[in-house]
Amino acid sequence: MTYFHNKIIDSFRYNHAVYKDGTSNIDARTEYTASALALEVAGTNDAYIVCSGYAQVFQALLNQAGIESWYVTGNIIDPSISVYNSRHAWNVVNTGEGWTAVDVTWDDSQSGPAGTEFLMVPFDQGRMASRTYDTDSLPANVISGIVPEHMVHENTGLFF
């Protein structure tokens, strides 16, 4: 998992313009992921994605490797950080010893090596505890088995 995490961070750049443009964020869920993958395959280094792209690429790599995981959406609910109450996407991964969260986006420093603060983190620890999970992004049996009840909420239908 660490290899995939770091490869994504090395291969893609966060598209800050899409994040700041609220109308474009809806399209970013698929358009930017698909174009980033196509650019990466073509060998260019101009592949830009947003959080959904990081999480979808990570999910695709884990699926190919046969690692049980989910692409999840939710909100950041920590008022001490700049993206307070904003939509976000990340992954939950079965490590074989239990479920953990991975947020490739937040481990991308943009200016240095990949971080690991959000790599295989328990749901209720550190800054991962400042999130809520949309009920429609995880099956009910997965939610009840891995995500603390206070961190689950109904999807508002808003996009990031």
C-alpha cells in the first residue's frame, strides 16, 4: 500500500484551481481523474487531480492488487484547519489486521517527499477523527463494523 500511496503522490499534482472553483468541483469527481490517468499513461508530468482523483486512483490500484478497500466521501469537521466543513474523499483499507483510513491527498506535500501522517490511520485518531463518513459511500455492514457511529452521517448531496 505504501508503494501505491507514494507513486500517486510522485505522479500527480493537486489542482488548486479546481478546488477553489466550486462549480468545477462537481466535474472533478470524474473528469479530472480520467484525464489524469490518461496523461500519466501517456508519460506526461502535467497530471492534475483533486482529492477524488487521489482516492479513485488509489482505489483502482488496490483493487488490481486484490486488497479490500473502499473509496469514501464525507466532510472535514475540524474548525482548526482551513478546509473546515468541506467535502473530501479518501479511502478505507483492510490491512489484514483491521480497517484503517488512508488519505493520499493530505499526505501530498506538493514540495517534498510523500508524508505518512494519513497512511493507514485508525478512524478515531489524529486528524482522521475530524471527519464524517457519508452513509452512501460505504455498505452498512462495513460502516457498522469499522467507523465509529458518531462519525457517520447522511450524504447531503453536496460535492467537493
